[in-house]
Amino acid sequence: MKKIQEGQAIIEIDENPKVSKKLEVFYNPVMKMNRDLTVLLLNSVPNTKMQMADIMAGTGVRSMRLIKELKKGKIKKIFVNDINSIEKIKKNFKLNKVKANFSSEDANLFLLKSNGFDYIDVDPFGTPNDFLDSSIKRISRNGILGVTATDTSVLCGTYPTVCKRIYWANSFRNGFMHESSLRILARKVQLIGAQFEKAMIPIFSYAKEHYVRLFFKCIKSKTLCEEIIKQHKYVLFNPKTLAYEVSNNNFKDNWIAIGPMYIGSLNDKNLINKMIESNKDKPNFGEAKMGASRKSEIAEADKFLKLIYNELDIVGSYDLHDLSKKLGVPVPSFEPIINKAKATRVHYNHNAIKTKMSVEELRKIILSK
């Protein structure tokens, strides 16, 4: 066993474990940004005195960081559940000298036996699908639901039949497949919410590494549920030209129908701006001097949040490498294209841009270079 520090939490982990769903518990350092952004978001929303649930806590690092790093008054109670590793979690909590309410049950059973929560974190190995129904049943009015999916091969189109079975949508591999992953998952969450008259509104969403992550605000409203469902549409994609367009079920020959998916806004820009400010004010975690690694982490989160904040709030994007290949020309310099197309970069594909221009107009700009 060895001790590591993430944020203000110190945990004991196995030496050199191979990450696998067969493990009883594992610590995944790649997901540190996931937890960093969770802390920033919860510190930036107005919600206070929240009852929180970490339903598949693993090592317990997320819950410990919430206890130690959220502002005073944010947490009323925090419930830490894991069917496999609760004894290891308790040891880590003792190591950090913090307390919580512990349980060791199936995540769905744990939720359904509860009275509800103001924040629920769903972060499984693979699809979150099995936990959506119980999580949405137990999320409170104005509560926040955080959902992670690591089955991106399904959501991004490698296994389209599996996507249709699990998420009730068609997936397809293209330059904006990570965005369509977010939108397909958002729709699935919203459809389940609508059954309980709970409008699940995305407030912060992103795709990174091997996962996608969405945060929803829950508003109890039949009318809002109906308005959200009106924003569930297909996106048609032409593999030959790379053109795409939102469709009201009017399909075209030789075009791929992706979705249905949620075509509304995936982010609350005001919230992201608050997260950016909160990131600047990150504490030093008791260190005498802020080390280079801490400064680097803060700078990385700042860059990532600003990239999402600046993205055009529209559906889809164009991969400039793919477009150039179709046109048979060298990849152009990005900045002149971005300026002429009044475009923005996207956070999920460093080769892609968002623009309100049509693909025909964008092709002309590329060919004029």
C-alpha cells in the first residue's frame, strides 16, 4: 500500500494496480480532473446545506475532497456508499480525520431506501444507465445530478447497436462524435426524468479522455419536461461532404441519422464563469509554497473551462483535418480559418471548430488559402 494526495485528501491505494472492473476498488488518476471540476461546480452553484450521495465511492477520494474543499455551509450530510470497498473507505476517512454516513449496499437499493438528496454523483465503471432511474427518483427539487459515462466506444459509434439498446439512439463515428455522445446521454437522462415530471437541465457538460460528464439541475415541472422533449431531434450527417443539419424526422438518402439527441444548450455560461473565478481562488492545501504541479493543474483547469465557455452554443462541429482530406489539400493554419469563419475551437477535438457557416462556405475558405 502507498499513500497519495489528491486535492486536500490523502488516501491509501494498492501499489501499481491494473485498472479493471474486476478490481474491488481502484484509484484512477486520470479522473482527477473529473473530481476537480466537481468541486469547482459545487462551490459555484448557489445550493447550500446539501444532502449528498456518492453512490459508488470506490476509494472515497471524491467524498473526502467534497468534505474538505467545499465552502462552509455547502454540506448538511454526506452519504458514502460502496458495495465492495466500504472498509477501505472508512480507513481512508480515518486517515483524513473526517466523518460521513457509510453504507455498503447495491447503489440502486441504497438510493431507493433513502429519502432523497440534493446532490447525487453517478460515476460507475462503464455505462451509468443502470443507475439513472433510481438516481432521478431520489434527486430533490433544484438538486444537482452528476453523471459520468466511460462507455464512450458505445456512445461514439463503435458499437451502434449497443447504443440503440442502452441509450435508445443511433451513434456514429465522426468529428463531433464526442459532442453527440453528450447529447445522446443528456436525452436519455431527460426521458427518464420526464416520467417523474422532473426536467433535467444540463448546466455543465464535457467530454475528456475516455469519458463524458454531465451535470443536471432538476426542476419539477411538467411544462418544462414537455419543452425539453421538443428539443430531442436527429442530426443528419453526410459522410461524403461532412455536412450536418438538425432534422425534424425528415431523413435524406445517403445521410446518416444520428440520435435522437438533445439539441439544447449543454452549459450554463454564467456558472462556468463562476467556476473559472473559483479556480483562481483555489486554496494552497496547506503547502508552504504552491508547487509547480499545483500551478499546472490550476492552469489546465482554467484553459479547459475557458475553452468550453467560449464555444459557440450550437450543435456539431467540423474537423478541419477531415475536411482537408476530403478536399485533397494540406491542412490549413487554423487561426485564419477561425477568423474568417467566425468560429471557435471545441474542447473535445483539437482539430475541430464550431461555426454557423455551412460546410460549403467553409470549404471555399479552406480552398482559398
